Amino acid sequence: MKWGYVVQLQWPKSCTFIGNSYPNGVDVPCETILAQAAALADALQRSDNVPNGRVALWLTNGQDQVAAMLGCWLAGLAFCILPSYAGRTGTERSQDRIKQVLSVLQPRYIIQRPSSQLGDELTAGIESVDLPSFDTASIDTGMAKARLTARASADLAFVQFTSGSTGGDARGAEVTFGQLQSNLDALVKRTAMSDQDRMVSWAPLYHDMGLMAVLLSLRCGADLVLIETDHFVRRPAAWLEAITTQKGTVTTAPPTALRLLARRRATAVDLKSLRYAWIGGETVFPGVLRAFEEAYVTAGLASGVLQPTYGMAETVVGIACGNPGVAWTETDGVVSCGPVLDGLDVQITDDAGHSVAQGKEGSVMVRGASVISGYLGQPRRAAGDWFDTGDLGVLRDGNLYVTGRRKDVLKRGAESYPAALVEAIAEGALGLRTGRVAAFTNLRADFGKEEIILLVESPTWTDQDARKVASAVMQELGLQIDLIRSVEGGRLPRTSSGKLMRQLTAAQYRDGQL
Amino acid sequence: MMDQDKNTTWTAQDVVAVMRALASEADLPSRLVTGDISEADTMETLGIDSLGQVYLVERLEQLTGVLMPDEFLDVNDSLTVIATSLNELVRSKK
């Protein structure tokens, strides 16, 4: 159905893709990507598609991902870029994790390359479609653009899997075109992004920050330089080198990347072109920002470029971020994430759900045009309801400060892991009953990182037990645990019904009681 | 942090020393500051994830003065294999 809504996209003048196989970058005309998308849309539409149907994308190449995203939209479908753990299927539990995602998503199609496919046992019943070969001369990209404008505000644009605000099972955040447009517009306005900008990003596209880097560029016609995440992991300096050679003006990264590159300063980089760096995805520590600025001031990094931000998939991506050129500030060791974006309201509430006074800490609640209505397959939230972010924060002088987290989610390098899943793996490795392990994070401003802690109630404890747990969590999730140690039996706090109280455990740990 | 002479031959124990230094700086699991590490251990058995591996590679590059190729450090390489690979790389760059 045509509702007359216009998805306002503007095509970048250039797209450059950088990866392990092409470290110097490959320039791809945007018309080529659009042609590839149109060819895919034709293939999907020939397959008797269902309007608003969902398509799983399991692709690693940046050009493939962008073309497939657009191809789904052209075909009247919504996409979901599968999280990286879809490729981690070495154990039964990790297989179950991706099976759960696919069970919630119920994709009609999966788009993947023959060279890298999910196992048949995972994709049984889902039609697999390859990105078709295409001939740019035969594709009417004008028609493709017209098709994009026919998508309705209430149509599903994409699904993004998240650990949710309270942890536990994977949840698919449903983002409509209307919500997407609202958040993109607010971000464009706040960051003053335009077709004069050049975005450089290595953040994975299954993560809200990575996806938004691409969509922001397409929204305002900014040039796009997309670095494969694996290329950054193998060579972090490649990110700053790309900003240097491509004269990037806007970028996005988690603080982990800044911490890494502040300690090992990349040489021969010139960051004078950079005017806005969206820093988020995990807790931003002032010491990390300061160290990076000090390391690169001689490379031309200006004050007011690094912008601590706050957001989540449930609000599409952004909730708050700073104004361009305005230097970040801190109060009591917590950085300001800037003013709340247009179209969103934030309030801070106490445990009873009442709004607290300015400057008081409480739960961060958000509502507005870009807040999702719900998770796939779960009840809808009423329009105008407050969404509980699961984070703690303070509003002061119109700026949002995020001070902690209530939700049971562990973060490392902007990736989220449900605490309950990590605990279950540890209990399995040690043969313990449920509820004998507590996993939580501890903010370490001195190290500029969130430390992941595992406390184990075990009658006996040796270094070999810690090894078993560390190895099992690594094998199942690819996650490093910073500290694993035992506590006396019965020391982990529980409710009267015996349920582990993680947040109280974390508080007692911080206070030195555990 | 250990002071590895760029011309010396690397052993698995040298790699262990680097890992212990990184653990004391909170880049690798704290268990590795003093816990058991054998020469047969791998990144997986020691619970070192891709981010931890980035820290390790960066530190090894710093100590050897050699840029490690993309294929260096597989998650299942033992510390002995890592030391051998390091020596080959250092020799090839001389």
C-alpha cells in the first residue's frame, strides 16, 4: 500500500570499501550498488513475497551488505543483519542461540554468499537467495529510487537483535521507516551532517552504531567509507589511516577503540579533517577521551571532535549526543552525553517510577517518535509510554549523564552479552547448580573500561576451575572474563524465592563485601 | 613490562611474560597475572578474546618492531607456535 510517505534518502557521491583483501580501498559508484540492490529486489519479488516479510542477511562484505539492505527495501521487505554469533556454532548452546534468533525472526529468505553460509540445520525451511549478478546498463535505477519512496511510515524497515533492557533471551527490536526517519533527522540536525561530509566507519552493521553510520550517509548524501570490522580488529590503526587518506569528517567508534589507539599511537595520521566522532556503545570514561585527545592533538585532532553519545537499538540508535565543535564535559567523573535529541523525551525516575529532581540519579526513561513499539513477537507498547532503558543517569543543565546500568547485560567493546547466559556457561563448566554464579560489570575509571566479573559459589576452588570457566565462556561466546573468583557458599544475595540478585551482588562487590 | 631485546630468540615463556604484563594492565584476564599458563595453551584455553588478542599483537609488534601479518595468531595456536611464528617473522624482516 502506498501511504505517500517518502523515505528521504540522498545518494552519496562515492562509496569506498576497505577490507583485508583490499586494504587500500575499492571505490564503488553508488549507482552500481543501487543496481545490485534493484537486481536483488527483482529476484525477491519473483519469489512471491509477502509484504513486510523479513529477510535475514548473512554477509560479511560491506558492499554486499549495503546492496542487500537496499534490495530488501526495494522489494517491500524488511532486513535483519544477523549478529556475528550466528557464525559461532561450535557448541550446542551457541547453535541454540542463533536458532532462537531465527525462530523469533522467522525470515522468509536468507541472503548469503556461497563462500560463507550458515549450516543447513540452521536454515532449514528458509529460502536461500544469493546476491544476483547484475548489469548496470540494464537496470533502471530511477525506478528503484521511485520504489523506495513508496514505503510507508508504519512499514517495518529492519529488525535489530539486542540483549534487551533486562537481559536474557535475544529480542528483535522492530524499527519502522517512520521511527528510522525520525532518529536520522534528529541526528542529522544535531551533528549538522550534510552531503559535504565523509563518514568513515568500521562498526559492524548488525550493531546499531554501524548500521546508522551507513544510513546517516544515505540520509544526507555524505560519502561513505566502510571498513570491514575484521580488518579493524586485525589492524586498528587502519581506521585512523582511512580517516587520513579519505579525509573523513565524521566517524563512529566505541571507547575501546580510543583506548587501544591512545596506548599505541598510530603514526603518520592526519585527523585535521575530522569534525565529529560519535563515541558510544559502551561506557565512555573521561580518561579515555583525554588520553586519545592528548595522543592525537599533534595529528590535528581538534577539541570538540570527540562526542560522547548515548543510545540504543530500541530508540533506533541515538538518544543524546553533543553539538559539533563543543568540547565534552564531565561532572564528578562522568561525561556528559549532550542534550537529548529532537523528537525524544527523557525523564529520570526513582524506584517508584516518579520523576526525580534535576541532578538526581535514577532510571533513564525515554519516549518519542523513534522509540520502538516493541520486540518481534512480543506485546506492543502503547504510543507515549515511557521505555525503561535499564540504565541509570542524571539530567543536569539539559545534558544527559549516564552513570550506570541496572539491566543484566555485560558489555565489552560495544558488544552486549546477557549475564544469565554467561552464568549458565560457567555453571555448566563447573557442574554447579543454577544460581551459583553471578556475572556483572564493574566500572573501572582507572583503567577506562568496564570490567567483567564472575563470582562463583563453590565449596572448592583452584586456578584450574577459573581456567575451565574462562575457556568455556571463550569457546561459547568468544568473550573474555576479566576476573573470575570464588566466594563462600551462600554469600551471593538472593530473593526470598532463591533468585540471584545480580545488581545487589555487584553493589556488594564494589563495596568490598564480596 | 618485560624488556625483550629485538634480536633475541622468542620462547613460549617470553610470550607468557608479555601476557602476564598485559594482564597486570587489565588488558588480559587477571588470572593470567599469576595463574598457570602452559606452553600448550591457546588463546581459547586461556580465555583471551579477539580484543585481548589485539592487545597482545600490538604489544608483540611494539617489542619486536615487526608488523604482524593478518594471519598471525590463530585462536587455536599454542604459545609454542606463537613463539615460533614470531621468530620466523623477526628473522624474515632482518
